[in-house]
Amino acid sequence: MRHRVQKTFRFNHKDTDHRQAVLRNLLTSFFMHKAMVTTLKRAKALSVMVDKLVNVVNSKDKMNAIRETGRFLFTKESSLELFNNVAPKYTDKKCGITRITPIKYRDGDCAKLVKIELV
């Protein structure tokens, strides 16, 4: 049985700390560069968390938003980018902030590579 595994992330055979570290690295890089190329599973997990973080930042309680983004983003530059440039554009949207575009299959393991970017 797989207890305490998020249904949206679907990284089988990885422990909890590894899944959280991968997700935090993806979020930090995504808010720094606003687009990235990754596998389909990681992109789907990333889009869910991007929606949640943008909604938290657009909420009324700013101190709670700062604490919540500090849990998921490694660098101060990425959190400043989220607060100043990304979140104000999406004040009227609750979801659908990211776009996932398939690119190709990766050589070696045939994983589907996609480009995830802000709409």
C-alpha cells in the first residue's frame, strides 16, 4: 500500500523527502525562468503547485503568503519574482495559469518531454 503519497505527483518508488525536494527545485526554477523543459509527470505536478502558490499570493493575508511561499521556494529571488511579476497578472484566474506543450521523446528512456510555461 502506498500511504501518504499525493495522487497528483505520481512518482512511484520515491520517498517523501525526495518527492518534496524535486517539487521545490522545480518550483524555484520555474518562477526564476518562467518556462522550462521537463517530463510530463513532473510538469503535471508542477502546474498544480503553481496554481496553488499564485492563489495564496493573491489572497488578502500577505504574511501568510510569505510564509507559505517560503515553504516551497528555495531562493528569495524566485519568491520576489512570484510576488512582483507573476501573481499580479493572474488576480482574476484561479487555475489554468500554465500551459504544457509536448516536445519530443527523450533519447534513452523514451520519457515524454514537454515545455511548461506561463500563459
